[in-house]
Amino acid sequence: MSSKELLFEALKVGKTSRTPWVPFVGCHAGSLIGVSASEYLKSEENIINGLNEAIRRYKPDGIPVVFDLQIEAEALGCQLAWADDNPPAVISHPLSEGVSLSDLKIPDKNSGRIPIVLQATKKICKQYPDIAFYGLVTGPFTLALHLLGTDIFMQMLENPDYINDLMNFTGEVAKTMADYYIDAGCDVIALVDPMTSQIDPLSFQQFVTPQATRIFEHIRSKNKFSSFFVCGNAQQNIEAMCDCRPDNISIDENIPLDYVKSIALSKGVSFGGNMRLTLVLLMGTPEDAQREALECIELGGDTGYILSPGCDLPMHTPPENLEAVAQIVYDEYQRSVIKTLKEKPSNIETYDFKDYGKGDKVIVDVITLDSESCAPCQYMVEAVKKVTPYFEGLVEWREHTIKKMEGVSFMSSLMIRNIPTICIDGKIAFVSKIPPQNELIAAIQKRINEKFKQKIYSSHAEITLIHTEKDNIDEWKKVIEKAMIETGKFLKVNTTTDNQMFQKFMVTKTPAIIITKHTLKAEGELPSVEVIKEWLKTI
Amino acid sequence: MELLEQLLKCIEFGKVNKNAPYPPDMKGQDGAEELTQIALSNGISPQEILQNALIPGMERVGVKFRENKIFVPQVLMSAKAMHASMSFLKPYFSSGEVKRKGTFVIGTVAGDLHDIGKNLVSMIIEGNGWEVIDLGVDVKTDKFVDAIEKNPGCIVGLSALLTTTMPNMESTVRKIKELYPNTIVLVGGAPVNDDFRAKIGADFYSPDPQGAVDYLNKLVA
């Protein structure tokens, strides 16, 4: 089943083998190719390059061609203020500045930036026949607000007939735009009407429902899928939105996903969205993004749910966060790891690993979900098991499963983030991928060599006996000799009567014993300040 | 006082004047305009009108908005009714006969052109008896600083709707706190939350206008 077919299955409220993933990439794609939002949204070439990059990195099942709710408004004469890192903003409202509704004409395919977007749509749809492309149409209420300004809110109540006429017009614009996108090759038309979050259900039914319903009906008659997007807290209108009979509704983080799920499914509508844009996708880590995605996937279920961000992705969303989401969409095993970790209590005990791996043997730790039930873990454990005999008792291996508290503590103590991971003497050596035998052997051998070297260098210590001419040091020498025999540590013993040595070690009484030790601490690679500070503390 | 009770209802439900078609179930009745004039000519003091009709009326609006019982259009209609009534009280404000609770300076931060949320906050706070100075949208730090200088003791509200303008909110707050450390700064807007408020050193965050009103009222209580 191709990506597109999988998505279609969800749109038909069918059961899907995995959750379809539709990242709402808009001007964010500009940041992927190093251009500003305005450069991106004004150029067919940039849009195509940006989408190529987004598709390569995020592996979507579906993706919008462009996310810009000002395209129609611009074509209808609204002035835009362009920004480097946001879609443009509408700054003039023709209907409140002397233009009358009857002067406005439905934009043709050559108005404003419409030709740029349609050309990009045609090319990208041809290039990726297996991905579903969403044509995003400005919803009738949001477009009406662009044209009239915030006056619309009061006029709805004071002058409802006028607003109905206006909505008829913006509805017609949306229907025409839907046709343009369908002709250009889009599989899904999304009516994006975020401003409806600001009105009550009665007003919604009075002004928005008639338009949205006929637009979705029209899209259905062309055998394409439709979606109704709303950003902002539109909880009050979810039911009314579903009653407009789109194939799908998509909502943002303001509305609880389980609430949307229960209403949408009861009305036979598929649903999606809800990943937190700012707090998680923009400001969080890849791990945060994965946990968020998993939560949505679990809550959304396997029937009719499409994983998406709540709304247009902020320009500077870290791409790693979205790649991390894609990773768990495709990797069931990663999902079960995150799930297991999530279920662990937060009061995890962490161990002090300062001296871990300082023993004679080399310790190889494999941190797994559970090598009996998870294939990648099993292979990793087997790989380790297989090479240890090669070292004839010098190497000891252990498995730590995160299904047990000990494993979780071990994992967090060593700051391990991925499962499975191999650690050699408490240092992360292999993450997620199972190392080929020769690489694993080489890594262990390297550690053995390091330890051997440390041993040799630790014997690079010497004893200096400081004395004056009149001291009898024979007894001192004998005692030192005896101690060396008993411990098996033989150091070179120097004797000196050098005055400078007295001063250097502030010796006030003689004889005196000084042990100097030379330790190799770093080689080739510059340690961090923190690490050197730790060394200094032990002196 | 039945007259003020009636005026309060006009504010609560957004009945501007007798001819206003909204709300349909109050068609043909006197609105905020008529009732305020009648009240004044009946000798009810402007302070009483403000205290017993406008403020409690807008309070109900703020609470219902917070509880998702009404939405932007209804709030705007109430604000329109409130303003209609207020226009008759204005002369008494300048003469000092009616006292307001304080001055609130509000604006959307630099680079941000969104004004719906900011306007709602502004109207609900004004309706609660504060003098509101609305600096508009895309307001640079200097403009806020000027307003604070001209209105000693004022409280400041900043709005941001974009994740990309949140840093501008931070720099404005920091500048205000540097120059006027005692000035109280409130922040709000869709991407803002209390963690962000704490991080940038502002004094208060509320997800809805009524929260800001409650906070302001506590300051002058």
C-alpha cells in the first residue's frame, strides 16, 4: 500500500496498518533551503525545492503544497505585510475602505500568486505520484474577515444579510480555488478556516455551514477528498464542522484529541492534528516530539486518525524534531520503547557512575527493551554474546532491560536516549544499529588497549626520599622496600638532598617521602572544562 | 434600582440603542444610549452608573467569554453598548467627578499585527472602570516607554500572537523593567504561557481577559 493509499484509507475512516503522517509544512520549508518566508512563498522554484527537502527528511504520506491563507486575499486586493519568518499578514481590508462587494471578482488562475502556486502544484504532484498533496484553500469566514476586517464580528449580528452575501462570495472563491487545485493534481482539498474558532456555534451554522457544506459536496462530486482545518480553540464548533460533511477535520492542540475523536467518529468523519506546535515541536527536543507523536497516535487510534501538527509549522521548527516524529511513525519498535519508558515512574534512582568501568575487566552493557520480545534488541545482545569469548574472560557483558526499574535507572544514569544501546565501560559505543562483529571487536579491543596503557602509565610513579646529610635513611628505605614487595607495586626510589626539593614540597622535618604520579588523562581529544575540573578536584 | 439593572442587561447582551437590531429578543426596547441619558437626567450619579451597571455588565461578559458561553462577536457588541453609555460619562471623567481605577496601557508588540485579542482585553478592562490607552499593533518598545513616562503609575499589557514575535515581547518587558522597575507588566496571546511570562520577567499572564481584570482589580483593592 502506497503512502497515498494509506492516507486515503484513513480519510475513508478505515483501519490503517500504521498512522498516516501529514506534517503541515508551509514556510518552514523555506528554512530547510535557507530562504526567507517571503522568498519562499513568492517563488515556484523555492516551493518545489522546499517540498523536495521536506519530503526527503520527513517522509510524509501527505503534505500541503503551500500553507498561506493570504493568497486569495492578495488576489482580491488586500495589501500584505511580508515577513522573513512568517507567512504574510493582511493589512488592508478593501470592503472597509470604500470597495463594495459587487466590485469584487472571483480571482482567475492568473491573479496574484495563484499561478505560482498552481505551477508548483502541477510539478510536485507529477514528481511524487505516491504522496497525497493537499491544496489549502482559505476558508470562507477567514477570507471574509480579510476582506472586511474585524468589523465582520459585529456586522454578523447587526447586518446579517450583508454578511451572508459576503460569505456567499467568499464561499464561491473557495470553491473555485478548490477546482484550481484539483485540476493541478491535488488529492485532498483542505478548507482552512481558523477564524471560525472565534464565533459561536449558532453563528457558525448561520454563516459558515451553508458555504462549507456546498464546497465539500462539490469536492466529493469530483471524487477528491476534503478536510476542514481549524486552528485555535474551536471546541464549541467541532460538531457543526463535522455536520458540514468533510471527509476529515483537523484541529490544533487547544482541543482535546479524544473529544474530537468521539464526535468525528460518531459522525463518520476522519480526524487529525493536535500535536503541540510551540511548546513541543518548536521548543522541545526530538524526544519530546516523539513522546508527543506517540501520545497522539495512541489516543487517535488506528481508525481514521491522521497524525499532524496542530497548524502551520513555525518557520524555525527544528527539522530534527520532525524527523524524529517520522522515525516513530515508521518504526513500531521505537514506539514501544518510548511507550515503555513513558510508563515508568518519574522517581528514578540514578547511579553514580564516576568510577564505572575502572575495574580490570572490560564491561559491555547492552540496554534493551527486552531481548526476548524485541528483535533488534535480541540481535544486539547476540552480537555481544558472540564476541565476548574472543577475549577469553577479559570482557564481561550484561543486559539491562528497561522493562525493569534497574534498566531504567542504568539508562538514565548513563544518559542513554535510544534503545538498544551498547556501552563499553560505561561509555555509549553503539546506538540503535547492531554493530558488525569486527567493529564490536575493534571497539572492545580499543578499550582493552586503553586500560593496558593506563596500567603502564600508572606505574609511572616514583618515590622521592628527601633528607639531609646527617639523616640515616637506611631504615626508611627498608620499610619502603617491604611495602613494595607486599603490594607488588615497584616504583623507582630516588633520594635527594637538594635544597630546591625542600622548598618545593615545603618539607620542614626530614627525612620526608614524596610520591609523584604521572597519569595520562587525555590524548588527542580535548576534554571539556567540566571533565578537567573533575580531575582537578581529585588532586 | 431598576433602571441600572436594565442598563446592565443592555451591556451584558450588547443592546446599543433602541434602533439596534441586536439582540433580536430586545427589539424596540431602550438601549444603552437611551438608558444612560435617562439615568443621568433622573439624577443618578455617573459614578453609580459606572459602578452599578457598566462594570458589573462587562464583568458578566468577561466571565461568560472565559467560560466559552459567548464569543468574539457578542463581546464586541457588549463593548459597543458599553462605549455608547460611556460616551455620556466622559465629561465627568475629565472633571474628576468620576474616578477610574487606574490607567492601563496596552499594545501588540513590535512586528506583530494582530489586534483582535488585544482589543478584547482593552474593552473588557475599560468596561471594568480603567482608563485604557491603546497603542495599537506593531508597537515598538520606545512607544511603550513614552506612554509609561506620560502616565506615571500605569500598568502595561503586551500582546503577541506569533511565536516569532515572542522575543520582541521579551525585549520590551526587559526594557520597561530596566527603566521603570516598579511598572507592572501583563502579557498575553495565543503562544504565551505562564512559563514564558516567568522567563521574561513579566508580572502576570492570563489566558483570558477576565483573568487580567481580576488581577488588576486586586492591585487597587
